[in-house]
Amino acid sequence: MPCTSCAEGYIGTTCQLCPGFLESEVACNGHGQCLMSGTQAVCHCDARYGGDGCESYDFPFAMVAILGTIALSTLGFCMCTMRRLARQPHSLQGPFLNRVNSFSQSEYVEISDMADLEYFVSNDSRDWLIPFDSLSLQCEIGNGTSGQVFRSLLHSGGGSSVVAVKRLYSPVTGQEYFQSFFRREVSILSRLHHPNVVRFYGVSYYNRVLYIVTDFCPKSLSALIENPAAKGPLAEPVFMKVISQIVSGMGFLHSRNVVHRDLKPANVLISETDDVNICDFGLSRLIEPDATTMTAEVGTPSYMAPEMATMGGIQCSTKGDVYSFGILLYSTWSRSKPYGDQGMNPFQLMTAVVNGLRPVIPINCPPALARLMRSCWHQNSDIRPSFPEISQILKDQWLLSMYTEEEEEYYYPGSPGRVPSSQLMSASSSVSTIPAAAAGHHRGSKDSINAMSPFVSPHRGGGAGYGTYQEEEKAEDNSPREDDRLLDEEKRPR
């Protein structure tokens, strides 16, 4: 697919990488002009510069001789020093040299780009390191507070696959950060396997910048609900499918003690099979691990819980995600941005939210759905339901009915199996997990928040079980795939 625009350092309709860009982050190392020659990007070097990436300079011969002498002297000194240290009973070489000496020859290619990371990570985590030169960044497909997202190719095992690569804005430094990231965060991300959580491939590192590699999803919930070609609410089957899958994915993340902290439509992706994939969970913690103020990347103001502002973003909890879900529920039903007509800057908006401001629920919103929204965005976080409780609420057959509870009981007294949503949303509810009695109403194990099996990084050849898991998902799920009004006519249900 031709790119409409290329990332920095790439040119042409197919986004070819300019020579020298990987070494200096400047095309042709800043000493020439990058132009297309046929299907390849080539450098036209400035005077006295040469090489494919204009990296060599025409030094005077005498200067080359002097530099060579200095280099040989330095090398000889280092070799003598290392031999002397090796003879000592307790090696003083330092951890990095000790670690490099233990690597096999096959690992040196990976060391060239990620030497520091190779030392700090364990053998298990190293499988999730992706050499930067195996990625081909093509088009920028999004950007936000945490970084840029590129449609990219991942070259592995003689083939290539389309992936999404998120380039984090904040440069990372320090041994403690690397140790924390790879021993904790990557170990968590690599074990989060659920149909409604975006698939994690691994991490790459180049020039002190981290790149998160995940599945590529062509659409997002924000694009679906803001589509100018479609008017009115989403079709009910589509709305319920999207919301139910978000609840399933968030329930799974919380069961693994992962707090999203930035749940919003832009972070709810739609896969090629039209299933929800939640992304960017916990990234704020990866970017600012020691943040203690409101400037920390702890959410988007329109979707941020009031306690996140009053507590400086420190006390992140699962109930903050529930608040964000309530606002997302409003946006998805109304197909509009929350507070879009308020005309406030982020600080004014958060101040108003702390003081009780909430979106105005549309008059066409079903009463039970409106009650769920208000319950999720309640000012008191203790009163908000959990995602397992919300999952039970979504089973209410009256959720999208325009009847009030009193009207439902009047017109349909004693309906079998009827459980008013207000009871399910009771603040005194002690439900913490999905009751066994409700198991028969589930679509299957793929919706269970406990559905998880051990995997290896997909870029290492895929993990046992993933293909089977996806096949079960496709075989069992026959629900409508998207808003029928947005489908091509030949694809619409007959």
C-alpha cells in the first residue's frame, strides 16, 4: 500500500530509508541530499564526503596516519589492561564487559544496537527484544501525548508482517529504568493474551528511544463514532458488541493487576475481523515511572477521573478506568466528543470535573444505559461498579429499552429472569467476579477474563496456542461485524 506521507528519513512513494539516517537520525548523515534513483534512495554527498551514507571524509593522509597511531596505542593499552584484570582473583572488568564476554557469536548482531538492554534483561525477556534494523517504518498513522504510531513492516524468519510501532517521545536513560521496564513491564505485557487486548510483539531500542511493537489494526473506535458519513447512534448489535468486548478486555486487564489510565475511543482499536483490541494500557507508567504531578502522562482530560487531578495522578486504581469507561460509553452512544461545546482548556476542564461537571446525556439515551453511565462516572470512586459487575449489567435485556423501570414493570410485570439494572448497580453490591450461574450466558472461554495461556513473542515464530485461540474466536463469533449503514451494499445482511 503506497504511503501518503513518509516518516522522517524515508522518501518516495514506497517510503525508502535514506542511507545514514539510522546512524545519525539525519538523512545522509547531514552531509548530502537524499534522492530517489529508480526504486532506491541514494545520497548525493557534499564535497569531500563519500560513502553510501556520506559518512566518510577525505582526511589528509598525515591526519589519517596520526589517528591510526593513536588508535593502535589505545587498543594496545586496553588489551594489556584487560589481561592484567583477568589474572586477578576477583574480576574488576565491570558488568558490561563481563556480560559481553559471555555472549555467543550469533548474539553480536543484536548487541550492536541494544548492548545496554542485552545486559539488563533476563534470558526470558530477551526473546521480546526486536533489533531495530528488522523494522521498516512506513507511514505515520497517529500521534498523541505518549508518542507517534507508524504502520511498519517486521522482517522475521525470511518473511514480513504488517505491525504497528509506537515511538515513545520521552528518551530513556539509567540502569534502574531498564531493569524496571524489562523485568516488570515487558514480563507483564508479554503475558497479556486476550481476544480484546492488542497483541504485543516486543520492544526495540535505538538512540535512547523505545519502540513498542504490536498488532496492526486498521481502524479505531474514535474513527467509527466520528464518521461523518453516518448519522445517529450505532446500530444496537454493533453498539452492544463493541461495549461488551471493551468490558471483557478491561476486566481481563484488571484481573492481571494492569490499570489502563488512558481509556478512550482512540485507544480502542478495531481489527480486520472487526473485533475490539484495547491498546496503550499502562503506557503512562512506562513513560513517567516516577511522575508525581498533574504534568505526568496519566490520561486524557476529557476522560480522566476527578481523583486523578486531586491526587496528582498518583493514586491510579481500577475505578479510574471505570470512570473513563463511563465517558467512553457516552461518546459511543452519542457519537460525539465529551465537553466538545464547553470551550475550556484542559486545566479548566479538570477543575470543572473535580467540581462535578459531567456530559449532558442525550434525551434519546435509554434510561437503563443512562443509569449505567452515571454509575460509572460517579464522583465517589467506591460507588462505581467493577468491570465484572458491568458485564452482568450488560446482560440486562432492558438496557437499550426506552422504558423506565416503572414502565417496564407496568407493561411486562414479573418478566422471567428480569433483574433491574438499578439492582445490579447497587452501591452495596458485593459482586467481584462473574457468578457461576451466569456462565451459561457467556459466549465461551474466549470472553473469560481468565482465558490465558503461555506464549512466546510472535516475532520469534509465534507461540503455541495462539493460532488455535484465534480459530476458536472466528468459529464461535457470528455476531454482526460493524454498523450496517457503513457497509458496502453487497456486504449488508440480506
